[in-house]
Amino acid sequence: MKVIISTLIIIFLQFDCSDRKNVVVISTSVGKIVLELFPDKAPITVNNFYKYIEDKKFDNTNFYRTVTTEPDNQPFNSTKINVIQGGIEDTSNMFMPIIHETTNITALKHLDGTISMARDEPGTATSEFFICVGDQPSLDFSGARHGDGTGFAAFGKVFEGMKIVKLIHKSQSVDQRLYPPIKIYFIRRIK
């Protein structure tokens, strides 16, 4: 516990968070990613993410997926994207799914560094999330990536650590599965 607290203090001192609210750090085996979340625009999605953080359910999870256009590992998708995905794969460790906050409601867009919820059907998002590498408008409401046209629920943005996101994105993979996965030691709020 002392190591985690010390690490958080060091992270806080390294990043100028003074003009930002709702700051979250993802500590991984390859470095740290610092996010600002937007509860004023996507309250349901952000509060869900905070619930997982507060219960420490992201501790010792992984970034396990990379979706790339170069090389193209999406042979069965006509609409290509660039993202990394992580979270909790063990369904027994997830909370109930949340209401789908679409980008036409939140006015958020899937731009470079946006964090968003992974899902199947609308209203099935739980703990799995992805981070955009480059702008990904096909993930917004009415975008072509998902057949139902409602897009994905963006809820924050990376403001430090895109170098780490890009490193994960280019890491070794088999198909879209990172091999080995990139360890997420923990995700914490910086208050």
C-alpha cells in the first residue's frame, strides 16, 4: 500500500493536474497514462468507471487487444479503426451493464486519445474500455463501425501518456490479441 501511495504522489508531482478535474492514472507495465474524465458530459459512464476504480477491480488486469490498420488486423471489417482495449475480462467480476450515452447526447467525439466504453449491443457496456489512436469518427453516433449506428460512449481523454498508448498499440499481437498482454497494475483517481 505504501508503494502505491508513493507512486501516486510521484505521478501527481510529475504531471501538472492543477487546472484539471477528474484526473485518473492508469499504471501499466510499460508506463503511465493520465486521463481527464468528463462527468458533466457523460455522467453515467464516468460514474461507472469510478465505481470500478473505487472497488479496485481494475487492479492486476490488462490491456489485451490492439486493433490496427498498419498492419491491418481487421480483415473482416470494412470500416477500419486504431484502438487499444483493456479492462476486466472475467464476467464474474463486473457490475451490471450501464445505459449507453451516445456521442450525439454527450457531444464528445472519438478523437486521438479519447477513452470510450467497449460494448456489444447498446446498454451492455460494463468494465472494458478502449483508447483511440488517432481520430476515429466511425466510432461516433451514426458512424459505420458498429452495425446499430449508435456508436460508442466516449467519456474522457488522455492528456499525458499518448506515447505509452502508441507503444501498446504497436506491441506484439496475434490477430488482435496482445501477446503478451500489457499489465494494468492499477487505475486510481488523483484528487
